[in-house]
Amino acid sequence: MQMGKKVKKESEPFPKDVFDPLPIESKNAATAVLMLSSPEEEVLAKACEAIHKFAEKGDENKTSLMCMGAVESLSRLISHEDKTVRKNSVMALGIMASNSEVKKCLKTLDVLPAIISKLSPDDVVVHEFATLILASLSVDFSYKVQIFDHKGLEPLIRLLSSPDPDVKKNSVECIFNLVQDFQNRAAMHGLNGLPPLLDLLQSEFPVIQQLALRTIENITTDSETRVAFRNAQGFEKILEVLATKEFSDLHVGALMVITNCLEGSDSMQLFQGMGGVERLHQFVVTPRLPEVQANAVKAISRVAESSENRKILHEHNVEKALTDLLAQENESVRTAACQAVATVSKNLSSRETFRCLDAIRVIVQLLNSEGSELRTAAAEALASLTNSNKLNAYAVYDSEGDELLVRQLQDSCTGAAVNAAAVLMHMASQEELRRSILGHGAIPALVGLLSSIDKSTVISATQAVASLACDAEARVELRNIGGLSPLVKLLKSINAEIRRNACWAVSVCANDEITTIELCNVGALEILQEINLSPNRKNKFSEVAMQKLLENNLSLKYSLTGHLSPTDMTTDGFYDPGQIRMGHHVPTLEDISKQAVNQHRATIVVNGKPPDQLIAKEPEDRKQDSSTETSTSSVMSSKRSSKTPSKMKGKGHREDEKKKDEDEGKPQQETVVDEAWRLPDDAAFHNLVKEAAKSILPLQEEVRMYIALAKLVCDAMGGQVEQEKLHDFLWELHISELKIEAHSNIVPIGKIKKGTYIHRALLFKVLADRIGLSCSLVRGEYNRAWNEIFLITGPKRSYGHAQPESYIIDLMHQPGNLMKSNSPAALAYQTI
């Protein structure tokens, strides 16, 4: 049998349309980026993995990958249907997203919705890197807005409870970044984001604890979140942190959270009930890191905002602990201690305790500190300590604090100047302290603050000016340095508090005639009239200021109101320019003297001084001598030397300097007056005053005195005029002749020999004021005016008191006739 030869069997050929597997090994990143466009899941997954590893090696690699187009491809692949591709691409993009250039690139790709979608139930790794991307991007404000708009906050809050610590860390970091923006911060309450954050405080990872605590600190600035904090046992959990020594790195943040949340009586009661106040006090008295101690003191300040808590703190001797902290080297601790003193000192007993502990002296020295925040806090503490406390004000003075406070008025730090002005205002209620403050140059410093653009500065400055201006020396200085003008300008402020304080300061400054005239010269009267005509801008201080201006310038008062009361005592220089409506300017005598003679009514002026005594005196002499010229005062106040008073170097020195200034100043003042307009002399009126004193005062009986004075006035001004012959009494022509003769619209009252109701009533009033008779002066219409007097003529009422009755006295038709007010005879006398 012949064996056949073995023949090899032919193998089956490969399908022609199938590509043989091609293992690729590349060391070029560009190749991996190209592979991101492959249709094969395995290739995509491996390319993403390779890019992830390459990107982890450094920031330059991330930038180069971006330049190759990797970001666009990865952004597309995070939504791939293959789980591995999706996971690897998220990991790669998560690593790259920390690069600033990659962040810019992602802005153009609208990738956030896809990333946020990965926060839903998915692989933990995807959660880790998706939250990592968001944590990197959420630093940017525009990304914060986008994450909020795409509802990314809610899934992030949910992932705070993830079992994976990296997911927790990335999620809480992202939330921390997001809540820097108000709308995200407010949304946390509605999404119940606080409880999971509080739970993270017990995390075993410090970075998670810190991020959670910082986030809680931020969101508890929102009032609704503070309520949620209280309801979620937030105080208990924060106090647990404070009680745990191992968590000492969290104590600063925990104290700041407490400071935020101790707002409102409910929170205070809850915190106090769980021993929180005692715990805080322990933190203050126990030596710790300065930052911890400073924040504990800040929390004490917040606690002390409640009056009940201030009592508790006082019982725990908190004043001693704070006084000790004032001497610490750390500036932040001393600053916090001063701020706490300011709050705790709202308790009257605490103010006394601080003084007894010599804390005031220590705080005064802190005004010398280099740090503006500490200087501000020290002044704030002193403002609280001296509020309604005379002894503490003297303690500041004894520590030479007034000089430092005046210096602080010129501090570039707004808060320092504001608080310093407040302390000086409190101290100024004591005359000795007020004079010392003025001696250190407080008025020029305060005037400088009146032009500040900061509202709180202006408010404090006006209050301090008002407190100091009760001193005559302060008013002189205000005038001399031009301080009244900026003060008056503040009357126009749109801020109600500034306007109110300016009115208060003006009312205090209007305590003497010279300052009142100067205030009117710079427009105070017109502005106050305008304010008081406005129902929205009028206030009690504006009404008082207006009243004070008029009380100290009776010429203005009579011109604007048409009424002088019995207590309004006229003096030389009083003039009547006629009725002027509220809101209109009242010209000064000097202004009127410069006018050409015209057809308008004459201005009647009063001057009882003999011609040889018409020499102006020092301002203090004017105040005491009733015969000083008002108009001359106006001239002198506008032309006075701008030299400021010498600074105080001691009480004796101050008095010597003052006397020296007065002695040296008088010749200079007389020289000025010689160059200025002076009151015309009026010998006739001077003689009338002498005659009234000689013939009327001896009468003693009040009714007889009034009648005698009425007859004297009548005789001096043309005698008795019958009612029917009034039209023949040519008083207008007589007054016109006097004006032409004097070449002036000003007519001295004593020169009027034919006077009607307005002239006789004025003469009766000014003579009565000089001889001690009491009467009012009232202007009517159509050149009518009259005097009202009060007499006791009826029987005595119960308890032996007589009831005075009001009478109008006739000076025209039946001189001395007394008519009961509102009687037909009186009304006929008052009207045409």
C-alpha cells in the first residue's frame, strides 16, 4: 500500500473589512489629545487616563494640553455614554481646572451644566472630581452666578454627607466660595444647608472642619440663618468645639460664629441658659493665643449688648479681666478690649468700676498708639465711659486726655475723630474741663471737621461745637476763625440729623448779641425761616435756634414777628425798619445807612447815649453795658482780627492772658470803629430818658407811672390828637423832612416831634425798658402799634393771689387811658 504524502491544510483568511488590533505606545501628549477624537471607548478611556496622569505632573503640562485642544475634547467627553470614558474625562478635567488659563477656556464652552449633572447619584470618583472642578471654578464671581443659576448649590449641600472625605472636602470648599456672594448665602437657609455643615465640625480631617466653620461664620451673618442656627442646636455644637482642647485651631472661628449669632434677645437667653456667658468669660481670663483671646473679647462685646447680660458680666468681674487685657502687648487684643469696654460701660456700675481700676488712664495712653484702629477703639471706650459721668470725665482730664483727644480730631482715621469729638462733648459740660479743651485748640480742629464729607464726622463735630459754644470764649474764637459760616451751611444739609445738630449748635452760639449778628450776616436767619416753613424739615431745634436768634437781636424779632414781649429789653442800637415777611432778608443799620434817601418809610433807631460817649467798647463790655451800639457790633464782628486766643498753659496764665488781650485790644477796637459807620447821636432821646427817670420813678404806684409815661410820650411826639383830626396830623411830612435834613433813611427816635401810633408805641416801650416798667410792643396794620401792660386791679383770688389783667394804653387820643384788651375801645385803637 502506497502511503500518500501529507498535505498542509489551508487556514481561513481574515475578513477584509476588519482592522487588525494595533497596540500603540506613545510618549507624546499631542498623540493622546488626538486620541480624544477616537470613536472607540477603550481608546478614549486610555487617552483620558494618560492625560490625567500627565496633567498631574505640573501647571505647565496643563497649559500645554489646553493649547493642544484637550479642554474642548474633555468637556465633550464628560457626557459620554460609556461610564469609564465619562469617569476618566472628569478626572482629567478636574486636575486641569485648577489652571487659570484652563478656567478662562472653560468659560467659552458652557460646560457647567454638564459638570453639575455629575453631582447626581453616580460613581464616587466622579463626585470627587466633579466637585474638584467646581471648587476650582467657584473662586470666580461669574462662575458663582452660573453655579447658582444652574441650581448647583443643592447637590453640593447633599454631597456634604458623602461617605468619601474628598467629596466632602471639595463640596464644602465650593460652598465656602459660593457663599461669599449674597444670593448664595441667602439660599443656604432655604436649602437647609446649616445642619450638614455643623456635622462636619466633628470630622476627623482638620481641613474639612476649618472649611465648614468658615462657611458657618459667613452664612450666620444672615438673620434667617441665625434662627436656623439656634434651632439646629448650633450653640451646643459650637460650645462643644470650644470645650475640646484638640480643636484649639477651631477656637477662633468658633468664637466668631458665636459673635455673629448672639444677636437678639432669644439667642442671648438661650446662650446664657447653657452657661455660654461663663464660658466666654473663662476664655477671656485664661491666657491663650492672642487671636483666640481677641475673638473671645469680641464675643464678650456682643454679649454685652444686652442690658441683662451686662449685669451678669459685672457680677463675674469682667471689668478686671478687660483692664488686664488693655495692658497686653498684642494690639488686636487691646483693640478688642477697648471695644468691649465701650459696650460693657453702658452699665453704670461698670463705668464706676473701670475708673476705680484705673482703666481710664490706661485707655488715654492708648490714644498715642500708632495703629489707627486701636486709637479709634480707645476713643470709643472713653466716649462710653464719660457719657453722663462727671467723675470719669475728670479722670480723662487728670490723665491729660483732653489734649490727646483734640489732637485726634485731626486724625486721618474717621472713626478716631468721631469718637474723640464725642468724648469732648461729654467733658464740655464741666466749665474747668471745657476751658482746658478750648485751650488746646479744639474749636479750630472742630471747624475743620464741619466741612467733612463723612456724615458721622459732621454729626459728632456739630455736637461738640454745640457743647463748647456755651462758653463765651469759644464763641469769640468761632467768630474769629470764620467758623460760623460752615456751621450755618450745614443748616441746608439734606441729612436730618446733621440739620438738627446744626440747629442745636446755632441756638447755643446765639447766646450773645455779637455772635447772633454774625450768624445773621452769614444767612442763618433766612435759612432757619425757610426750614421752619417746611413741615418736613422743621424740628424742635430749628424752632429754638430761630427763637434764640430773635431773642438776641430784638430789631430782627420785631421786624419779622411784629411783637416784643415784656421780657424783651431793648437797648441802644435797636431799630425798626418796618414789617418784613418771614423768609426775607432784614437789612442791617449799616446797610440802610448806605442807601440813598428814598420815599420808603424811615428806619427808626434808638440811641440814648450822649454824643461824647459814643465810643465802642470790647465785646464783653457790650454785653454788660446796655448802651452799646448793635450796628457797631455788626461792623466789629465782621472786621475783627482773626487772631485766635492763646492756648491754655494753666489757669492763672489763662486769666492773665485774657486780661492782657482785653487791655491791649481796646485801642485797636476803637480804631476800627472810627473807620466804620456809627449810630447817629440822639441828645433828645437821652434827655427823655433822664426826664422819665426823674419824674416817673418817684411815683411808685404802678398805674400812675404808666399814665405819666404815656403823657410824656404823647407830649414828646406832638401831643394829643383827636380821632376825627388824624388826617390833619401831618406826621409823614415831618418824617420826610427829618430824612432829608439828615441825608439818611435813618431817623433817631428822639428827633421825631410828630409821631403816630408806631412811633409812640416804640418810644413808650424803649423808655419803659429803661426805667423798669414792664410792657409789650405789638405792631398792627396800617401804621398802627400799641403797648400791652398787665395790671392787678381786681379783687384777690383764692390763696391770696391777685389775678393780673391785660390793658392797652392810649398814647394818641386820651393819653394814659387804660383799655381792657379785646374791649371795643381797645379794638378801635388797634384798627382803622
